[in-house]
Amino acid sequence: MPTSDSYQDYLIEALKDKIHAAAYLTAHLEDDEPEAGLLELGLSNVFEALGEPNMSADEAKLHLEKLDGLLSQNGMATIYALANWLKVLGLKLSVAVAEEEGGEESSVSAVELVEVGNV
């Protein structure tokens, strides 16, 4: 009988590619109707793929505790804390020009205007 991998195993394997992980998190952040807990789940999945294999058990535990703490924060400090949390995983937050209405992209839509946590 053929075996099949679980979706979670497939997802974690796919998220080991940093480009895929960045696109996955971008999709969560750009959701027009975000559901409570989905961003946290997405960040946890990316951590499982990129961070956990490269950290000791103690480091991994501390990094997840930081995620819990920063997601419970309010205000501007939260975005900087998230940027620093992602930086440990080899990712960064950036701002880009949104697509124009009608699906057409502006000529500078791929330009990163601001990079947070990359000082």
C-alpha cells in the first residue's frame, strides 16, 4: 500500500526554502479577512522549518517564547520585535507598492520601499 506524507510534513519541507517561507508569510499578512491565530500559526510553521533545525532545544524554546510575547504586545514596538524575530530565521519584513485596481501592477511595485529590522 502506498504511503503518503501529511500536509503538515509537506508544508514544513516546502517552508525550508526561504523564498517559499517569505511568500507564505506575505500571504498571511495580506489576507483581506484575517482569522485570529492564523498569523501565529504561520509564524510557528516557518519557525519549525527554518529555525528549529538550526537551534538547540533551549534556543528554540526561547525563540518561541519571544514570539508569544511579541504577538501579545500592542503598539509600534510589535512590528520591530517581529522584524528582529524573523531576522534570526534569515527573513526580513519589507514594504512594497500594492497592485493597482484591476490587477495591473505599477511600474515600481517590486521595489522595496522600507526594510524593517535590517539596520
